[in-house]
Amino acid sequence: MSVNSRNWVRLFLSTLIVGGLSTSIVGFAVRWNEYKELFAGGEVAEILSILTWLIGVGFIFSLISQMGFFAYLTIHRFGIGIFRSLSLWSSVQLVLIIFVLFDLVYFRYRFFAEEGESMLSYLLISIFVLVYGLVVAYLKAKSTKKEAFVPALFFIVVITTVEWFPALRTNEESWLYLMLFPLLICNTYQLLILPKLTANTKVVKTTSG
């Protein structure tokens, strides 16, 4: 996969913007009960202060997402090299996906559930991550090749969960959602935009000689 330095910079900056924008929107949405009075009262200075803070947090989430993406690319290359078979490596990734989804339900429920609390809320968030991952993996496979399905699902489920770990540790509901959705959006953006950057690089090389 060949991408020149200009396109890497473009990917970095655009993902940074995606992170800032998505976190701003999600931030106001998940804490709307707290912020709606500011909008109703026309507290522009306070709203701008919160918006600036959310954009800054979004940039941090974007950087976490980008580090995870580069880690994923490295792991994928190592995985193919170690197992010497794409099908075997895909099977290993599927096992890891199942393991992470199980942990996302079981360990969170074990450590954070209050007495008598249902496991349903813990299960639903794992189902959401899985379904979202399946949709993104389908789009990735459709736009590139069918072999990209499992690696894309692995990235969205496993790598996103690892990136999400700081919020998972606190288990504070608003922070869980504030971090999860921007990470998913940034990860999806990088995953789907990379083939276009690769294609652009190939076109430039062809036209330049």
C-alpha cells in the first residue's frame, strides 16, 4: 500500500477535523440537558467556551484514532507475515473479535454493575459496536475486495475498543458515548478514505512517468 507523504498529511489533518467536529456534535448531544439552558438563554460566550473545549478533546480523540489506525496497519502486516495465510490470519482475527466482544460485556458487567442491575445495557453496546463494524466492513469490502471484510471488522471492533479503554475504565455514561462515537467516526473515515488516497498516489505515479 503506497501513499505519499502529502496524502499522509492530508489524512492526518482531515481526520483531525473530523474528530473535532464529531466530538463537538456528540458532546452537545449527550449533555443536552445541561447545555440547553445556555442555548435558550443565548449565552454565546459560554457556548463558545464549551465548543472550544469539545474541539480540543476531539483533536485528542482523533490522535488516539490515528495511532490506533497505524497500529492496525502494522499488526495486519505482521499477522499476514507470521501466519503466511490470509485465511488463517482472518480466522485469528475473528477469534479476537469474539473475545473482545465477550470481554466488553462480561468484565464491564462484573466490575461496574450494581446489585440487581440487568446485563442488557452492557450487551446492547457490544451489539451496537458489532453491527456498526459489520456495516463498515461490508462497505470496505464492497469498495475494495471481499478479503478486506474481516480486517475491517477487526479494526472497528477490536482496535476501537482498545482506543476506548480510558472511558471504559471510568464507566461514566456521558464519557462513554462522548469518546465512542468520535472514535468510530474517525476510524471509519480513515478506513474508507485510505484506498482513495492510495489510488490517487498510483495515478500520480502513472502520469508522472
